[in-house]
Amino acid sequence: MVHHTPDETTADEAGITMQSPTYNLSQPPPVYKVGYPPQKNLTREFRDTLRETFFHDNPLRQYKDQSVSRKFKMGLQFLFPVFEWAKTYNLSKFRGDLIAGLTIASLCIPQDIGYSKLANLDPQYGLYSSFIPPLIYAAMGSSRDIAIGPVAVVSLLLGSLLQNEVDHSTSKEEYLRLAFTATFFAGITQATLGFLRLGFLIEFLSHAAIVGFMGGAAITIALQQLKYVLGIKNFTRKTDIVSVMESVWHSVHHGWNWQTVVIGIAFLAFLLLTKYIGKKNKKFFWVPAIAPITSVILATFFVYITRADKQGVQIVTHITKGINPSSIHKIYFTGPFVAKGFKIGVVCGMIGLTEAVAIGRTFAAMKDYQLDGNKEMVALGTMNIVGSMTSCYIATGSFSRSAVNFMAGCQTPVSNVVMSMVVLLTVLVITPLFYYTPNAILGSIIISAVIGLVDYEAAVLIWKVDKMDFIACMGAFFGVVFASVEIGLLIAVAISFAKILLQVTRPRTVLLGNLPGTTLYRNTDQYPEARHVPGVVIVRVDSAIYFSNSNYVRERIVRWLSDEEDKAKADGLPKINFLIVEMSPVIDIDTSGIHALEDLYKSLQKREIQYYAPKAKILQCNDSYGYVIYLCMRQLILSNPGSIVIEKLHSSRLTEHIGRDHIFLTVADAVRFCTSKSMQEP
């Protein structure tokens, strides 16, 4: 490697002119003025806002300068990604998809039967939901790793919300029809959010709230399985922990079945052991994947040869054989159940969407490919719409199955197709073999599956990072565990919105000082060595100024000024002559914010400020960061407002009111101005 000294110039560099900036240290640094952005007409402003809100990723850029036929082909590939990845599909990829599909099929079949019980539906509906929806997703989905099917949390939520409207034991047909109606509207909700590019709406449920909700739902699901693991026939329909434990305790002496307890506990221990083996050694990922179907086979065989069902062991009994029947005629399109189905569908659809998109993004990041969230919503919505017409209930991405799918080496969504074919074979041929399957083993499979949803490590990290987030997490968790799934979800959403409102209405304001030997102004709490500029108070507002916080910002700034004036008086320091409000983080301002600044300016005009010794020496510093609003000696001085802010201030004539010669680019320029003004006072 050859290194050139600064004065060396080679022939290759002859055409390149490089000039280092020059500074004259004997003269003050140049002072730049704030630039005013060009005026935008209403149409352009509306278009730019619309594009940044809904089309920030510029999805149409790939269609530019393309022929009509090419645009049609690209549009078809956008809606159906299968046409894109199928062109490069080969036998090597199919081998990986085949292994992954068979592996997740062995996991999904027993889970589907168990999850259908969470939704208070017959076992075949869980299997149906792992047949049609995965096929639709394989054609329209953009994730290579998501495994589609019923999931525990959505099944429990659906069952709980449906039960509040219709009793599944006394009105089975109405319950089933309402389930299909809710699934239909869940799909409509998901697809609509995707088509209208409103995916950002699901972001309002914070990560902390999701962690708490999922953990609480996992505990609730596990407690609900005690009726199967312990063989309790008369079990409470409530889901809160107090009611469940009372039901379990009251059944100790006459409600438990010891044969069922042995089956349930033994196989639960076996399943947890296999999960531990798979977690300790990634090479054995297939062990916990095949453990559920292995447990079902062994438990079914044990019950059959011992006829334990005659001793009180509850079994699955009959599972309807055959392919998904049409259910479009069972969906409520008129009548009082339409509104109920819509409400349930929207709630369950949003939760399913949140889980699926989070799973898809997780594995996309691990494999380093992009996942279009809006496209995923359209795919998930379409599969649930079609599923509602083919006797399926709400399906989404399953984290446990997706993890197994990923570790088994899936390459494309074909692994979902393989799983779907295995499920088809099951409903056509194998369902009679599940007749003697004990409910206890299904309960054990569900308990072992949902334990992983209790992410205590994430809760501990949330506590360390953000206490407000931890409150949201615990609020959602205890709401689900001690009340109901609906209450927990409501608490999660409420706390998430409360946090947003708190941050918007009460933005952080900090006092700034100058770092010795530098030209930087920083938070005095974060940098204790930062020095206050004599006679000057510098305050920074860390938020946009809107109607919701404008009065608070003005009052908080005045309080900072009053506090610093009291300190200066107590310490015998020069009186505060200038108030500098740095607004670097202020990305926007509305009319209420402008009025607040105007009121602040007027209140400072009324202040009587007297000087001590003339020509007091004040620090002169330079700062190239951000923009500042200076309120000094009955004057409001702005420094480097952003384009949006200065445009609005100019339109409101506030810049003319205070004078354009009082608008500066940097903190140092403003401090220099205040210093010169102070030194000019007699």
C-alpha cells in the first residue's frame, strides 16, 4: 500500500481539485442567515404529505419507465409473489421445504386439535384452518419462514369474545356461524389495512404491552388446560386465575381423575424435556418438533389398549372426516350478529396481524431480506376471507411453528404447501385414528407450547430501560390474568395511548450549558461540567409544539427563567438579561404553538431588566447544532428554525413582528448577539 503525503500529486489526481477550507483566526467566524424555503402551493403540499404518510417507501418507483406489459407482469408479481420466486425454484430448495413442511406438519396437527378447543370449536375446524389458509398465503405472502395456522392467543381471544355473545354449548350452530362471520371480518380488516397502507395503526400497541398481553394470555391458556390435564368435568367458564384456581381446588376430592393426571403430567414432562434438549443443542431442533405427534400416538395407543376411557379418561372421540365444506352460506351478512361479528373480527384480526408481522420481520432480519408489511396484511386478510368461506377460523403466523420451519431449513413458502398437504391427508384418511386420543395430551401439548410466550427476560429488560413501559407491560399482564383477555387487551391499548399522550402533552425541557473549551451547549444534567453563561438562560424543548402542549411549554420555559433568576439573585450573580429557548428537536409547530411563542414574547416585553456593571464579560461561543429561539431584553430571537417551522412563522407574520434581523443560525451567533447587546448597555 502506498501512502501519499499532502503535497504529493500524481498524474491520476491531476483532474481532481481538492481545496482544504481556510480559516483566518484573527477574524470572527462568518455568520450565516437562516434560509427561507420556497413557497409550496396547496396541491403540492397535500401531495407531499400524502406521499410521506402512505407511500414513504415509494412502492411505484419500480414501475417507472416500464412498458405496459411489463407493468402488468410486475403488478401481478407484487400481488402474487409466487410468480417471482417460482422462476428460480429448484430441487435443492424443494428438498429443504419438504423437510421443513413435514416437520411443522407433525407439530401443527396436534396443536390444531388443541387450539380448536380453546376457541370452543370442534377439532376438525382447527385442521381445516391449517389446510386452506396456508395455500393462499403461499401464493400471496412475502415471508419465506412464517408457518400459517391457528395460534393459541387468537384462539383463546376468539373463543372468549364469542362466548360473551353466544353460548357454544346451548347454541352451537349460532356460535359456529358467528365464528365464521368474525373470521370474515378479520380478513376484511387485515386486507383493508394493507390496501390502504394503514399498517402503521398496529404500531400503537407497544412492544411492552404486547409482551405483557402475550405473557398473561399464556398463563390463562395454561390454566384453562388444567381441566383436561386433571380430568375435571365441571370446570368454570371464567378465565381469571382466581375463578380457575377455585374450580380446581373444589374439584380436588371428587373431580380429579388419577389416570388422566398420570397421562397429562407424564407427557407434559416429556414435552418440556424435549424442548430443553432442542434449546440446548440446535442440531436437535427436530426433537421438540416431533414430540407432540409422538406423544399423541403413544397416548392414543395407551388409552386404546387399556380402555382408559372406561375409567373416566376423556377422549377426543369423533372427528368429522373429509375436506373443508363450504361455509359461505353460514356467514352472517344481515341481522344483529353482523355487528357482533364485525367487532370480534376487528379485535382478533388486529391481534393476529400484530403477531404475524412481528414474526415475519424477525425471521426476515435473520435471513437479511425485506418484508413488505402492507403486502403481508393483504395476504393474511385474503386467506382469512377465503378461510371463512371454507369452514376455517382465524389463522395467522405461529411463532413456535415458524421457528421450527426456520430451523428445519425452509427456503420458500412451499413448506406451508407441504404442511397443508399433510393436513389434507389427515382430514381425509387419518382422523378416525384420533378417536381414542386423550384430551389430557392435547392440554399438555398446549401448555408446553404457550410456556415460551412468557418472556420474563424481556420484562426484566423493559424494567431496566423504561419504567413507564414496564407499567404498560404489567398492566396488560395482570389485566389478562386477573380479569379477562378482553380487559387485558383494553388495558394494553389504554396504557399505550396514555404513554403517547403523556409524551405529547408533557414534552421534556432541559437547561443547557457550555462545555468548557468547546463550542457545544449540552444538557447540564447529562454533563455536570457544562457551565451556565452569565446573564443568559438557555432552555431546549425536546418535542414539536402543538395545541396539546403549547401552554405547558410556555409555562415550563417561564419557570426555568424564574428559577434561574432566583438562583442568580441568591448567589449574587448578574441578573438574567436573556432567555434562549433552543428548539432543535422541534420538528413542527401549529397555530397554538405560535400563539404560545407570541405570548411568551409579550410577557418578556413587560419584564423590567436592570443591568449591574456595564460591559460585563460574557462567554462567546459558537454552536453549529440546531436552531434556537432567543428571548432577550424584551426581544424574541430565533435561531435556525427548520424549514417547516420558519415557513409557518413567516406565514403567521411572527418573523416580521420580531424582525428578521433577530433570526440567527446557531446558538453561538445568538449568544454573541446577546453579549454585544449587554456590553453596549450604559
